[in-house]
Amino acid sequence: MTSANAPYAARDLAHVWHPCTQMKDHEQLPPIPIRCGRGAWLEDYSGRRYLDAISSWWVNLFGHANARINAAVRAQLEELEQVMLAGFTHEPVIALSEALSAIAPAGLTRCFYADNGSSAVEVAVKMSFHYWRNVGRSAKRRFLTLSNSYHGETLGALAVGNVDLYKKIYRPLLMDVITVPSPDCYARPPGESWAQHSRRKFAHMEAALAEHAHEACAVIVEPLVQCAGGMRMYDPVYLTLLREACDRHQVHLIADEIAVGFGRTGTLFACEQAGIRPDFMCLSKGLTGGYLPLSTVMTTDGVYAAFYDEYVRLNAFLHSHSFTGNPLACAAARASLAIFREDRVLEGNRALAARMGERARALEDHPHVAEVRQRGMIVAIELTANKASREPYPWAERRGLRIHRHALSRGVLLRPIDDVVYFMPPYVITPEEIDLMVEVAREGIERATCD
Ligand code: PMP
């Protein structure tokens, strides 16, 4: 660690307990203190720059210190920084709700706010359960989820997720859910298309719904990409089939678009690719352009109506967080949505996505690359110990970590999930930066798989 960074790292390690980290790892690689960010780049105190190839945990859309979002937050700061959203409202949250209702799948007209992704999942889960109680179906109290799914870290969100690394230890604390095999296309046999595989896998969901519909509130899914589960992808046909089956079995569909929303998969929302409208859509991360913590659960007038009653009947949804619908965060979100509109971002991203895919696919022939897959602005490279059998490397070898370290030494922030190297960059990345990002990943893969 360079001398300018070292004092910050030392002070940090005296008091800060970092997320998703074995703190002992910092004996080898101290946390990097970031002084500033500009566009797709982060800069530390020694002046070293890092290309943010993963959008700072998938949140940043239009670069760090984006002039338009900065201006919107600054203007809002002069007016109102925060007010409780119970009994009060403010123009930023009103305008944001109008804007979201206009761009979300038709019929999602009601926005309930929280301040992070996990809390949005908690809201959707509680709201679905509570809806069924309010309409007299109190036997409905369970949730269906896909294997390898991820929905956050709070206890309800952890319960409806399925990544053992985060979930296993807390299992005694978690509600029991019904877990259905994922349509993940990495597992498809040779010769089977994504659509065929996802369609075939749907049989498990159909059977689970038939068995559990009487006691099930909702199915929760990450549409198209199971991100924290290693950027595993499936075909939109699965969502189309799921929507139809949920309707038929009278079970809600919760779309967790926290990671895939706001253009990551090529469309504004991933659900659009299946032509469906979920009953609940959870949004966070890119909602504010990655600026401030904010989340929302969008739902229908029908769900809303089931809670709309005389107070004394105690049917209201009394969930709350102090910072629900924070005005600064709403201002950032509105500015981010304005950029989507004014700059025709989704069109522009097509060329970036094509470049990422083309460069990354050059790694397909590598003896330790099992698959290169892509959905829009998300590209993943899955490593394997054995190309023929697709056997993974023993997890404790932490080969992805070697790639992370190599990339940092080359000025690129990559953070593989186990042995899956992925790119999810801000939309302001340039073609040249894409080339650098993929080249550094290639070098890292070379080094991490040479023994
Ligand atoms: N759902 C999905 C699909 C996510 O990817 C994440 C975060 N990685 C969450 C929920 C949780 O969001 P947060 O970290 O803001 O609690």
C-alpha cells in the first residue's frame, strides 16, 4: 500500500467493520481509501485510478460525480433534506412516483418506498402476505423461490434467497420457503437452447405451484439474471410461463429488479423482455443512478385497494423506515430518469453491450473458461478447473480473488463472484475502457488458472 493511502487504511481498520468481508483478509490487502470519483473511475489518495467495472456493487449508472445528478441533489439540498413520509409528502417523491408509474410495466401504479434493496424485498413479502389476509385467504403464508437466488441480507430477504454462503449459518432464524430448481441455462445440456432449457425447467415450478398454491403468497424471482448467484442467466420465456401460472394458481409474482432494473439487461426493466407485469416490482441500486440509498416496491391498484379501509379495521400496511422516500434520494432518482430520457441511453448501450460481448467472447476458447454469457450490459465469464466436465475449482482456492488483486494492480476494479468474472460497468464507459477492462480480466484469468 502506498504511503498516501496507508494512514487511512490504518485508521479504518481500527474502527470500521466492512460488509461482506472476512476482516482478516485485510492483513494481506488493506481497504483502498477512495478520495474521489469521476465518470467510470475511482481515485485513491495516492492518485491511483481504478476503472469501476462493477458500478460500485451494481449501483452506478451514469458515472461518479455526474454533473446533472450532482446539480439536482445540490438544488434539493437547498430546499429540503428530509421529512417523514407519514402524514407529509414532498414534490420529489410525488414527481418520482409519477415518473416511475409512467415507465414501469403498465398497471404498476403504486409506489411504496424504503431505503435499500433488502428492505424493499421485506416490504414486498409482507405486503403479499398481508394482502391475502386482507382478502380472507389467511392460509396463504409461504413463499416460493428459485435455487441460487439472492434477495438481500435481512432475515426475510435472506429466507427467500438461496445462496448458501450467506444463508446457511442463519437458517435457524429463517422462515421456511419452498425452493424450486432454477432455470439457470449454465446447466443446460449440449444442444439445448436457452429457451428450451428454461421452458423445460418450468415444469418444476408448475408442479410446485400446483402443490402449494393453497398456502402460497407469492413466487419471488430475479428476472433473467441471478446476479449474486454468479450472474447465472435464463430465458424470458420462463417469466412468461411463470406469469401465466401465477395467475392461474392465484399466487403473486414478485420481480426483484433491484440489480437488473434500469437498463442492465438491455431493456429498462428485465420483465419487459417477457412482456409481463409482476404484482410487485422491487427497485433500488440504479434507481438513484447509484447516488443515494432508496428503494421502492411498485404494485397495482388492486393490491392497494385491499389495504384501503377504515382505520379501525386494522388493514393498513403499517410498515415504515425513518428515511422512506428521502427527498435528496428522490431528486437523484429523477435526475437519473431524465438522463435515460434525454440521452436515449438504452439505444447507446447497445453498441457498448456489443463491444463487451465481442471482446469477452474471445475468451471462450481459454482452457479454463467454461462459458461466456451475456444479457445486455451484463457479461460473465465462468471459470472451470476442467473444461470438459465443467468441474469448478475448489472454492477455498479463491481463484477469483487472485483476479481481483491482479485487476487492482492494473487499475481496474473487478470483483469476481467465486470463479465468475463479470462486467457490469456504468453506462458512461467508453469502448476503449471496455477493451482495457476485458484485457485486464484476460490477464487475471491467465494468472489465476496457470497452476
Ligand atoms: N436483491 C437483489 C437481486 C440484489 O442483487 C441485492 C443486492 N445485491 C438485493 C436484493 C439487496 O439490496 P441491498 O444490498 O440494497 O439491501
